[in-house]
Amino acid sequence: MAALRSHRARLRALLPHLTEAEIAALPWLWEIWALPHQLPPAGSWRTWVILGGRGAGKTRAGAEWVRSLVEGPRPTDPGRCRRVALVAETLDQAREVMVMGESGLLAVSPPDRRPRWVATRRLLEWPNGAIAQVFSASDPESLRGPQFDAAWADELAKWKKGEEAWSQLQLGLRLGEDPRACVTTTPRSTPFLRSLLAAPSTVSTHARTDDNRAHLARGFLEEVRRLYGGTRLGRQELEGLLIEEAEDALWPSSLIESARCDSVPPLDRVVVAVDPAASSGRASDATGIVALGAVLRGTPRDWQAYVLEDATIRGVSPDSWGRAVVACARRHEADRVLVEANQGGEMATAILKGIDPLLPVSAVHARATKAIRAEPAAALYEQGRVHHPRGVDLGLLEEEMRKMTRSGWRGAGSPDRLDALVWALRETLIEPAKGFAEPRLRSL
């Protein structure tokens, strides 16, 4: 919205100095209206990838980029490019979204430069002679032979034959002095997309659905947030984030998605688990803080757990994270706070007691590796005994879960959020079931 306000301020300052004809041309001057993620980065690059949530303005950006290449100063003047490939997963999608969609090439082009759709040849033809051909990524062989000086690839992350189609497209992208491609896609963690983003000739921009909310239907954002807020799908489809998952993950995405629940029942126990950071400052690990509620249904082996909050905090002083822990415990009326003692546990306990002398704090000690400690917790998810309430933002915690494998942690830094979750599950579900600890109810 800040970018949109800046555009409006510039326009207000500019309007008094424009002629009537210049004012009539304003709707077609994309640089005035575009958000930062919708403009191509400066510098030398071969591929520009626009990662964005649904409705973030990716299609408009791709169409306007093609316009900027094929249009000349006047309707019949040549532009920088004359042969463009438009590639989507299917021909229908290319035609209905990239060509004829509300943000497609026909809609964004000025009347005197609007291209003509030639259905029999599946191409657009501009008044200056430039053409854009439509291709299906599901038929990579159709890209063998034609050559281009620019290409626009839409929703590349869901192409079933993505790598093969992209390879054929690159071989045909050989006209002109500087042939380039624009990719507009909602991210999916595929090896092909990750390798494309990692290429030295690739640049990228990113936007959330919320960044383009001024141009979305009223009530749309509220509804999709309600349905998908805090979920993997929400982080991918709304925030436009590339969610990675390690091979042999203890918590694959399907297992996490199966843990979703709509509500939290009355709880018999609430614990807050803490994995303290060994140091403070921006470069330090985070202090993992997770609140977990549990319900006893029958015997101690029948506890059900609900992850209530990920209150993890990073780069702050011990007093600051201590206050964050106390605040979390009070929010959820926790019966116990668990602190891992391996990383200055005695000091952490003293910090918490100094803030709230009545806080029920217990120290826990790690005697096994993180992966070994995590396996019993993952088994609880497989048994359907741990639940993630919809509407609770557990996205960063779930990212860590996907990167923990049977052979160890596959992420950067330390899985502080996951460690805290494992300690909470150990206290509420694992130890009571093993007979090492009596179930403690809130009513006792």
C-alpha cells in the first residue's frame, strides 16, 4: 500500500502539468501504476521469476513486460522484440489467461496498439508486425523448431513436463541481442523451480496476495485468511513463499495437513516449552517458545494435544525472551513451563522466576540427538493425536518440521521451534504413556 500511495502522490503532483491527450494516455503507462514486484529488475539477467500469491498481480506484470518489448514509440514502429513465446501448462490456459484474461495481453494493450488474435494460428499479431505464439508446456515438442527473442512462461511450477518444456524453450530463445524470459508463478517446491531460482542468470521478485489488495474483491482476503491462514497452503498460495521439504522428512506435508482441526476443546493441561538461545543478538539462534494444550480421553495413552501458539522470539536479551515466555504462559493459563537445561537451563529458570516467582518451571535435559528425540513426537502425529488449529499461525514451526529427517536436521541454524514442540509433547503425551510420569490434570 505504501507503493500505491507513492504512485498517487506522484500523479497528483503531475496532473496539473499534463495536456488532455497526456491525461488520456495515463492508464496505459504501466510504470506509473506498477507495484515494485511487477517491474523487471535492473542489470543483466536471462530469466526473471515473479513469485507471488494468488491475485498478487503476476499475470498483469507478465503481460505488461511483453508489451514493453513489442511496442514501439508509435503504433506501427518496431519494438525491441518481434517474436515472443507465450507458454502455459495447456493451450486453453495460455489463451484464456495470458491472451484473453482480465489482465492478459488484449486487456492491457492501448486501442491503437492492441494485437489481433488469430485463432487458426494460435498467435497474436501487433500493428507493427510483432507476433506472440501460444504453446502448451504439456507438449514440449511443439517448442522444437520455432525461435524467439522473448518468452513469457505462466504458472511454471505446476507444469507436468516442466524441465523438458523449459529446455526446449531455452533452445529456441536465440533471436536478437539479449533474449530474455519472464516467469510468473505461484511457488511450489519442485526441484526444477528451485534449480531455476538458483541459476546465476536468474533474478526474482516476490509479492503476497495482500500486496495487491487494492485491486481485489472486497471480502476476498478475509475469507481466504480464515480458510488458509497459518497453513502450508496459505503460505504458498497467499504469501507466495517457496515451502521446502526435506527428503525422508519425519513430518511430510501430507502428515502436517492431516493434523488440521477447526476448534480446540476444553483442555485438561497446558504447558509452555522453551528452548533458550545460548546467546543474544541478531546472529543468535531463536528462543523457541511453544504453547501446547492436552485433553485426556480415557487412559494416559489417550492424551490428545493441540498446538496453541508458536511464540518464538529471536535476537533479544534474556530478560526480553523471559518476559515473552511469561506472557505466553499467562495468555494460555499454563500449568507448567518447561525449560531445556542443556543451554543454560539453570540461568533460564532463574530469569523466569525473577520475572514471576510463582511461575511453575521445570528443567528438562536432552540426552539424545534432536532427530532421535523428534521421532516419538512424529509418531504421535501419525497416530492422529496432535492437532494444529486453523487460524493459529504455525507456518514457521511447520517449516522446521518439514526439514527434520530420520537422519538429522536439514535446515539452517537450529530447529528451536521444533525443539520446544518436542519437549511439550514429551511432557504431555510421551512420558505419561510410558509410565514415567503421572498425568497431571488442571483440576488437581
